[in-house]
Amino acid sequence: MTIDNRHRPGNRHQVGVLAGLDLFAKSLTKVDMPPEDRQLSPYTGLTRAHWAAVADDLLLSAAQYRSPHGARIDLPGRPSQQGTRTDGIEGFARTFLLAAFRHVGEHGSDPFDHVARYVEGVIAGTRNAGRDDDESWPIIGPVGRTGQSHVEAASIALSLHLTRSASWDKLAGDEQDRVADWLRSALKHEPASNNWYLFPLTIASFLEGIGRADGETSYVIERGVGLIDQWYRGEGWYSDGDGEAFDHYIGWALHLYPLLHAGLRKDSALEEKLAARLEEFLGSFARTFDRNGAPLYLGRSMTYRMATLAAVATGEVFGCTPMTHGQSRRILSAGLRYFFERGATKDGILTMGWLGPHSATLQRYSGPGSPYWASKGFGALMLPSDHPVWTEPEEPLDGDRSDYVRTIGPIGLMVQDTASDGLVRVHNHGSDHIKSHEADSGAPDPLYARFAYSTRTGPTALHNPSDNDVQVKFGGVWSVRRRIHAVANGADWIASWHAPRFPVYAPFDASDTTTGGPVLPSVRIESVVAAHSRVEVRINRLINVPPASPVRLSGWAVAATHPGHLGTARSGLGVTVASTTGEPLVSQLVGLHGWSTATTSVAPFGTAFGEWAVVPELAGAAADGLYVALASLTAVDDPDELPELVDVEIENGSTVVIRWRGKAEPTRIDLDELRWM
């Protein structure tokens, strides 16, 4: 393939070309940075050698925190709710997976003896399992206080499976027995009702692979594979357990573990079925990566960072991707650069946060070792240096050429990205992370409850003004969105409804727990969003809301490290919030119908993208009829005013006709024709 001169560094007119590797090089502390290669990788400059160097740097940096015999890696940071002992096993297991991927792709060559260190740790951790000392691993107990090791046992089993000749086969017979017994203890407890069922599946797969199959391992594998089918929703997407939860666990768990099981056990029929699903999944999921490498910020456990790349890597490993090899590597390498150039590590150690440390990104189960599930994003290192994903030149992505709007009907999401800036937004009308048996009450989860998420904004935290939300106020309490009821979708629009809840927090206003609150069983909010290019038309209809109740609509939150880096402007029923730093970001919100004022609110806890944020808002009073607004998030400097890009008309009180600039056919949505219940 001939590389066009426009791809070469120094010519920034080529869409998507990232700057030089100076910042990337500074993130490495233990190994030398290979030279960039703009012939092979015209967009990112990275090659397999860079991926290997990062893996080695992470492993060598983490090794500084090994216990004397290596069974724990006690990384610095705030402990998780499980405590420091479990956190140390987490640091061990998750970095072991990275060492295993590195080992496989080098055909066993291991110049830094990474795997040998982990073998020593496995022996030490299981020699006296359950003993209270600095090396012994706890016995795996039921889910809850003693159950976190289910997760880490799966990583250890998978790592041993991948590196068997250099790890398991090196153990003495009694050592193998102790390791197998410790792993098997995980099979005796019911997992959490989500992707956790894949951890015992992974352990049982390894036990059968080493000749220790029995009825227990067979049952656990069949159960896990059966649940995967039960949770499959279509178009390549799974729900993370019962209910409707669509987030990054789909890629880094629900596709990853079953496919590795099928591949390692040579179950060709299962592999073929799962590979077809992954390929279809990547057809939409790959469009959620920003041109700058950022993944979509949606859902929990975002501190796993590069794990968001796992599905793209797995697609290459199993040869089941709709992308070319050059497109896959471009997404992978841009994602790696995104984090390592934005403060994901400190002294070679992955921090607890997103770009840098950020407590609101974390869950209570997150500890200092948690970020090392980022290892899953390094799965392509299992492919040798002569594999086409490493040898074929990086290529343009579809998002470089044209705007894109696609609804993923089975899961109630709509993807919107723009060629002008490479920014991706996803409109959420189906993913709420609430189990089917759980009550629709309590505090909202900002990671799932919002109407939209993007690659350059994060949701504001609980008790800060909420972004991308619609709320009504009753009894002095603002409503929240919890359970989402997907309704319908078209080519460029998607609809849902929710019953607004009114949580009262206790014992203090800023508590995470609630003690009930007003209940209005007849109240419902029906919501539709339509999109074209960067423009969104947000439509809401209030059902049985007490007349004159305050109503609030919020747009995209723009974050910065300091309030002086943000600018706001108001004009009539329009409000704009813009970042004044070197990376432009502009959030616009304009009221068209039903709204009476435009303003902004400050979110002092910021988002994962900055310590301080501003949210544009519209306000009104509840009445019969529709509430219609325009919204936009763009990285284009000085964007056009939204009313110049779209014309919206309401017919018969229930039909919205949208005429987009640059699009021949209008979008027509009759809310009365949709089946809301």
C-alpha cells in the first residue's frame, strides 16, 4: 500500500493525525520509548514495539510493590471496601493477565522474566491459603465481604491457561493441587447476578483444560454459556445480567471471557457463534471511539481505562471484526495514547481515576489494583509481530469521512458522531443498570441515568446539578430518572419514558442513601431525541404533572480545571458554555417551545474531565403540551447558532416535524402514534 504524503507528520490537515510522541514518551519510567513510525502508523506513530514497551513499563513499575515472595502487589492508594489484603491480590492478578498476553505474543520469550515472578507468587499465595500473613491468599467465600477474590481467581486461572507451559507445567504436583483447590473454591458459591458468572466459567475452563474436569466444572461452564444466551439482546449486544445494563462490561467481559474459553478449549461451534456476535457488536461499538482515541464515558468501572479497547483487540485475535487491520490498530493505538498522554499514570503506576486521579469516577469496590483491568485492552499483544494488525498501515476510519447517526434498537441507544471534530455522543433511552427484580426508587446513578453521554464529557456527580437531564419539582424535591422504558426508534430518533422519582436523602442532604420521598404514581415523562450532524432536538411531554410545577432541562456539562477556563453566553432562550483552554468544547442549549428562561448551574465536583463544571439549563413551569429544545456538543470553534441549522414545527399538539439543514427529508415524529406503555 502506498502512503499518501498527506499522512506524514507535520501536515496537520490530514484528518485524525495525532501529534508527536513527546508526552507519550514521558509516561514511561522503566523502559526506553521506541521511535515513532509514521510510515506504518501515519495517524498515531505507534507500533507493536510501543505496546510492548508500555506493557513492560507497567509490569516493572508494579513489581516494585511485590510482597517478599510475590503473592501480592500492594499498590499505593485508597483501599477498596474489601480491604488491603484483597487489594493486594487484585494488583497481582490483573497485572498477571498483562504478563500473560505479553508472553503469548512473544512465543514464550520473556526477557524481563515477568511470568516467572507470577509463578513464584502463585506458589506463595496458595501454600497456606487462608492464613493471615503477607503472602497467603484468603479462601474464596460467598459474594459479599469475602467474595471479591472470585474476580481475581478468574484472572489468575486465565493467565495460567494462556501461559501453561511456562507456569502451570513448572509447578510440582503438590503445588498444582493447592492451586487447583484454591481456584475450585470459587465454583462452590453463587456469583453476583451479572458478568460475575463468567469468572467461575473461566476457572472451570482452566480446570478442565488441565485434566481436572468433573460434574462441577461441567455445570459451571454450561450455566455460564446458557446465561450468555439469556442476556443476549441482538445486534451483538448483551445486557450485563438481568435487566437492561449496556456499558463497557459488554466488551471487556461478556464478549471476552466466553470467546477465550471457546478458543482455549477448541470449542469451534461455540467460538463460531460468539465470534459472529462480536463482529456484529463491533459494527456499532467501534463507532463510539473518538478520533482522539477517547472511549465513550458511560457506566461504572471507568477507571479500567484501556480495557475499553478489549473488544477491538479480541476481534483481531479471533479474526471477527468488520474493520480492516489498519483501522483496528488505529483505534487501539489512539486509545493507548489518549490515556498515557493525559495523566493516567504517576511514576509508572495507573492511578485511580480517568485521565488523572478522580474520586467520582470510582466505585466502592475500586482499590489501587483495580485500574489494572486495563490489561484487557492489551489483548492484541497475544498476536505476534508478523500478524497483519501490526504489519498493515493504519487506515482512515469511517468517522473521518462523514457524520453518523445510528439507533441500536434492541438496547435503546443512539450513536451520533461528527466528522468535523471526531466527537461521539450516545443518547441513552434504554440502559439503566437496574435489575428486573429491583424497586424503581432511591438515588439515581449518574453513570446510567442521564439522557446522553460522550467521549469528551462526563456526567456530573450525585448532588451536583445533573447534566443531560429533565426534571420536575414537587414538594421541594427535584425528580430523578431511574428505570428507563425503551419505546421506539427510527433512523435518526429514539424514544423512552420514565416515572420521575423524588428521593429524600438521609441522614443528610448529601448522603448517598434515601428514606423515601413523595410518590406520584400517575406522573410520567415521555422523551424523544432526534439527531443530525451535531444537532439534537430534545422533545419531552409531561403526563399528569401537577400544574405550574417547576421543570428543568439540562444540556452537556463542560468541565475545566478552573472556572476561569470556561465562558458562558446567554441570548434569549439560548445559553452557551465553552471551554477557553487549548482544546475547544462548546455546549449549546436553546429553548424552542414550553421553556421560559435559560441559565447555567455550577457543578463544583466537576466531572472526570475537569475539577469544575458548568451545566447549561432551561427552566419552565409544567403545563399540557410539548417541551422542545435544541442541544449541541461540539469541538468546533465558534459554531453556528443552532436555530440556523434546523427548523422545528409542532403540528396538532403532538407531531414534531424537523427540517435539517443539508438533509433533504425531514424527520416526522407523532408522539400520539408511539406505544408508551
